[in-house]
Amino acid sequence: MMPPVKPNNLARLLTLIHHRGTLSRARLTRLTGLNRSTVSVLIGQLVALGLVYEEAPAGEAQVGRPSPDVRPHPAVAALAVNPEVDAVTIGLVGLGGRVDKHIRYATERIPSAAEAVNIAAAVIAGMRAELDANYRVCGIGIAVPGLVTAQDGVVRHAPHLGWHDEPVAAMLADATGYPAHAANDASLAAEAEMVFGAGTGAGNLVYLNGGASGIGGGIIAEGRLLAGTSGFAGELGHTFVRSNGLRCHCGASGCLETEVRQEALLALLRLDGGAPGDLEAALGASTDPVVHREVSRQIGHLATALRNVVNVFNPEAIVLDGFLAALHGVAAEELDAAVAAQAIREPAAQVHISRAALGPDLMMVGAAELAFAALLADPAGGGVR
């Protein structure tokens, strides 16, 4: 019979394996500071729970007995849902952040909360035979572009979707039978980039995403998401950047998301949507001085917002996504110089501005973290199905 170990140590080990993907027993021993026998017992418990598996390390032969590699079990997974103004995306994400399936269901108009839930439930129902045969599903995470109460998954205000006080987590749980949780999409993306993407290793990170529905943000402080009282923190799209600016739906004027807009760039380039990569390519190829002036104008306002971010939060990393990443791609030096010129010198010198690394899988990985949370906190009782 295995000796008892503290549940928090079991959670520490599983979280490390989830975040790193593959770790040897020796590496886990060094990272946790636990002794080898305790790590061996913990791994044995995780293997017995079907959450990890071990295999001999790949590569050249080693002298002595090599330390086995410990990997996340590929059958443990979470479902992810991301409603947008023109689509509902559903994903299947394995423990370790691996996206196994990514389905984008385009909509002809902005979906209501009920329509988004029905679409997601129908797609999941179509996957059910595969899920039941090959996976143990932790639940569903929902990434919503709006204000979401963390405790109950109610979307309080998603202006671009037109949702108000919609209990989407409860609705999707009822429709699918899986436990469901919802949170702001940009906050979830910030956590995903910190763990799996461009911000790996950064304990203080700010993420900004620009899309058709505006600009959202997420803030990581000392390795933890800055959520605020109800999970509403991180609305960086409403940073003030321009006096006498355009009126915003929030009621203020001169917000970042009213002055830095994808729509304006697409109109000048005569593009009808498309991926951020298409926008970046078109911006880079354009010789139109009007386009160049608009890029410089938007970079200037973005730099003002990032100056505030640098001065207030002193992050190691600022990660840009969506059309903001396209702007960075064609004017990175201009943006870096503008932020450095406006921000306080010391924190400006410490920050690195880059684009997001997880690409189209980002929201799926971020949403899945909601569903994995209970399992990572309590591997023995976290409830995989």
C-alpha cells in the first residue's frame, strides 16, 4: 500500500506536468524540492488515476538507469467554446494544452446567447461518440468577449454580442450534461500565453487582443490573473488615449478601442475581414500613404495605452494579438520607440513587447484551463468523466 501524501503535492506535480508537457522524474524532483521517494509515490498515484503515463526517455543511450519521462495522459481532455460576433468556435483540448480538435461554426449574424449555446451543444453532441470512446472530459470552458462574473459564469455585459445577464455556463451545462464555466476571453488568453505561449516564464504580463468586437485585455501579476472583485479586471480597451475622441459604447470618449480599430484598416485596404495574417500582409505590401498615416495614427494611440500599462503594472512582457499583432508586425520599431519615449524609463527598459504565440488555438487553450482547474487543484477528486 502506498504511503499517504499531501493532496497539494499531488496537485503541484500534475500542474507542472500539465504546464510543461513532459518532465523526467529527476526534473520533477528538482522542481518540487521533494525527495525522490515522495515523487515516485506521487507519480504512481497520478498513473493509477489515469492522468499521466511514463515512458523511457527518447534519445541516445545513457549511462546507468535513465529517469523515465512523465507525460500528460492523452485521453484526459476539456471542451472549449468561444462565441464571437460572426462565429462560435468549439475545441477539444488535451491535458498539456494540446488542441486535438478546432471547429469554427460561422454564423450569418451575431448569435444570441441561446443560439450560441445551441450551436455549441449541437457540435458537442456530434462529437459525443468519439468523446465517450476515447476521452475522459473534465468539462467545458467558455471564453466570452465581455464582462463575466467569475463565481457563476453569468455574462453581465458583452456589448458587441448584445448579451446582458446571460447565465451561459449554466445554460451550456444543462444542454450538454458537462460542468461548464465561463470567463472573459482576453483574461483567459493572458493566462494561456503566460503558461504555454509568448509569456512563458513571465510572472508579470499584460495581454491585449484586437478583433472585430474591439480590444480586450488580461493582466497577470506575480504569476496570477488580476481578476478584480467579480472578474471584470483587464478592460484595457477602455483606457483613455485621446482627448475629444470618439464616443465609446461604454459611455466615455477617446477609449483605445474607439481610436485603434480593425475596421478602419480593413476599409482602407478594401479587405473583407480575413485572418490577422492577411491584414498584416496587406499592410506590409501597401504603398498608399493614407494607409501608412492610419497605421502611424493607430500606433501612436496604442503606444499611449501601453505607456499607461508599463507605468502602472511594470510588466516583463506585453503580448499583442489579433489585428494589434498585425500592427506590431509592420511597425514594431515605431511602437517600441513610442512606448519608450512616453513611459517611465526604468519600467520601459524592462518590458518586452511581442506578438502572441498560440495563434488560432489561443482561445481554445485559454478556455480549457477553466475546465481543467478543478482537476489540477484536486487530481484525486477533480471529476474527469
